[in-house]
Amino acid sequence: MVLRNRLGFRRGGNLPACHLGGPALAESLSPKRLAEVLDDLLEQLPNIPFQFTVSAHMSYAPYVREAFKKAGFKHFTQANYLRQPTASRTSNIVGGLSHKRRAHINSADRRLEVREINAEEFISFYSANLEASGRAPYLSLDIVQEFIAKGIFRGQVRVIAAQQKMDKTESVNHLPYDAAVACAWDEERYYYWLSTRRHADRGDFHRPRPHPDAIKLLIVKAMSHAEQLGLTFDADGVTTPGTLHLYKDVLRLHEEETRDVFARVPFFAKLFNRIKSCVQIGLSITHAMFRSASSGDARAGSPRSRG
């Protein structure tokens, strides 16, 4: 799918909110026909930046890699972590964590109330958190909301939120959510799809600070739900050092797989990125020089200390 960024430039890739995409081809195609179909598909792409993340475990994955490389795409891999369900479907998820991590999760479970919310609530919370952090959505949240709503209706999406438990004297919990996650599943895997969390506002003294382990608790709840359904929990791509540490070290998901990522940046886009980098460096140098000059003027104008 092709979208435009804030500057109006077009970029293409997987469908909105889809972290993993095709191409979906018939398994019965001969190697020669597979190569022809893939070449025909890639030739139809416009000459703009593209990045696709696809499964590395399809039977025809080697032909996909070869076709993308032939079309000028660079190939690299993305780590992903899985958790298989047990035969009994009753495994204690936190039981396999370290004593310290288990204590943190159990403490969060005592302090937070986890409940299901609808698509509109999730997107409203998601949007507010983006705005609070000064970021803009990279896709239409209306489309994502529709995806979630239809997924919930079909029984293939679940959205849960963590909210600090209210005072026993109150009948309605008016506290904001600390975090929320949306998960989707098919007949084999349970995908950790979307997540968002509230950031602490230093100027807001009327609301409690968000619990630091709210997201971890929700992931554990999602893993438990996957266990109950007899599905493989899929982290749906690990793209930062923080998420790598979370899944590998904190949650101890030791089953790792890779995904294929293909990226192509045409010459004009590379040139624009290079000019952009030069401008940013120039602005940084100018800013540093201005600060240095301002600091020097301040020292020159200050009274000398007496000996």
C-alpha cells in the first residue's frame, strides 16, 4: 500500500497496521512460474521507497528473496519470538519468570484491574497518548478502529486495558487507563498486535502516575489467553533493543524465528535523505555555536569574583 508522509512524499509497504504481509501464492506453482509471477508483481511497483516484511517460512520463501533482490531490494531479517501452548492449556505464565520479574508482575496484578474495552475506547486512548508524546499516527486511526471493531465482532480480536484499582469508597472507577493492548489471532497464532501506554504528566498532580509494569502485565494476560485457546503466542516482530530485552530476557521467550524484510530506496529518495541529513547537521552545528556564543557573552558580562 502507498501512503504519503507529512511532506507529501509517497512511501509503500505492508497494509496499514499489518506487520506481516504476503505475497500469497499458490503452493502448486512450479518454480519457473513462481519466478515469473513474482517478477510481474514487482515490476508493477512505482519507483518510490518501499519496505515489506514477509514470512521467511513459506515453502516458496527462497523464490521471494531472489525476486526481491533481482528487483533492487536490499534484504535483511527481523527477529520474532514465540511461545507454544502446553498440552493442558493451563500453564502458569509467570511461573517461568525470575523471582524478581514474577514479583513485579504479581504486584501489578494486585494493583491493576484488567478489563476488555471496545475499539473506540482503544483508539481514543491510543490517539491521546500519541498526542501527549508529540507524535502523529503513521496511518489512519479510523481504518485501524474499523479493523479492530470487525475483528472483535468476528471473535478474532481482543482488546484489554489496565486501570489502577479504585478506592473502595467509590462505585465507579474514573481513573485513566495506564496501558492497553490489542491482540488478533487466526487458526494457528495469537499475535500481539498493537499497544499503547499513558505517559506521566509532570504537571498533573490529580491523577496517579501510570504503573511501570502495566504493559508487562497485559502481555502476560495475552499470553495466558493464547494458552487457553491453544494457540502460539507471536510477539509480531521485535524491532527495538527494548522489545528484544522484554521478550528474550524479561519474559523468557526462547523460541526465536526470523522474518524477511525487503527495502528499496530509489536514487532521488537517497539524495533527499542525504540533503536532509546535511541540513540537520548544519542546524545542530549552528545551534551549538549559538549556545557557545551566548554562554561566552554571559561570562564576559558577569562581575568578577573578588580575591
